[in-house]
Amino acid sequence: MSLVAASLLGLGLGVKHAFEPDHVAAVCTFVARGGTVGRAALSGALWGLGHGAVIVLGGGALIATGASVPAPLAAVLEGAVAVMLVGLGIAAITAWRKQRGAVQPPPPPPGKRPLAVGLLHGAAGTAALTIFVASTIPARHAALAFVGVFGLASVLAMAFVAALMAWPLRSATQRSPKLAPRVQLVAGIASIAAGLVLAAEVLGGAPPS
């Protein structure tokens, strides 16, 4: 596979990767906290930055050395992502309960949480990504280009996904302020559901999506 083909493959799969249910569920919990579309895009970009950093550095190192992540460790990392998704969902539902009937405060800045969530997601996906690259791209320089473009594409695509979710939500909550806490409740339930599905896949031995 040529360098250009590997880069284009990384671009396409990086964008597709950002739309996976567990990724969207995690970012949705940040978007549901409210704020501007720009703030949501920043949360998504921070998630993508953490995710992409691990993929580029960890995946690149594995490809350069020819090593791989042991299957048991990969399963543990995927399990950690499942626990994190459930935790994000519980946090969102807790915030919803506190906000019911109260005056909605200005949403806080994204902070480091989206970045930390992205780092964990990236670590969990490194094993599957490395196996895929090693099995389809024989040339090491092309494989490294794939990983680099994949990481960059995930940053940009996740920012777009977050902004895409925030735009209609912001419009709806401006028309009906009481809708905002309900959005957070739905986001929490969705995150918990995604975490439980992922946990079931890990416990069942199925390869994560």
C-alpha cells in the first residue's frame, strides 16, 4: 500500500471511528451540560486530542518496534472504558437530579475531563488498531502515516460530532429552558447503556467495535 493510500485510509477510518456509539455516548455527556456550540466543539476536540495522542504515540511505537498489546491487557482497557462510560452516565444523572427545579447555572468550561476520557478510549483502541495496520499495510512508513492521519482525523471529526449534537440541542433548550436537564438525563442513560453493552462484549469475548 502506498503512502497516499495509507493516509487516505487513515482519514476515512479516523472519521468513521469518531462516530462509534461508545465515543458519541461519552462526548454526549459533555455536550449535554450546555453552553455554546463552540464549547461543545472544544470538548469534542479535547476528547479527540487525548484519543489521538495515545493512538499516534502508542500505536506508532508498537508499529515501529513490531510489538503488540497482549489480549488480556486489551480486554482490561476495554473494560475500563465500559466502567468509565457508566460513571459518566451516573454523573450526568446525578447532575440532572440536582438541577431539577433550580435555576440553571452557566456551564463550567470543559476542563480536563474530556481529555482524560479520550486518553482512556485511545489506550483501549490501540491494540485493535495496531493489529489492523500490521495485517493490511506491510510498509512501516505507510503504517505510521496511517496512524498519524487517523489520530488527526479523530480530533477534527470528534469536534465536528460534538458541534453537530450541540447545535440543535442549544436551539431547543433556548426555546424551552426546562428541556436542558432532560437532555442531561437522556445523555446519562445513553452513556450507561453504551457502557453496559461494551462490558457485555468484553465479558463475552467478542472483539470490541
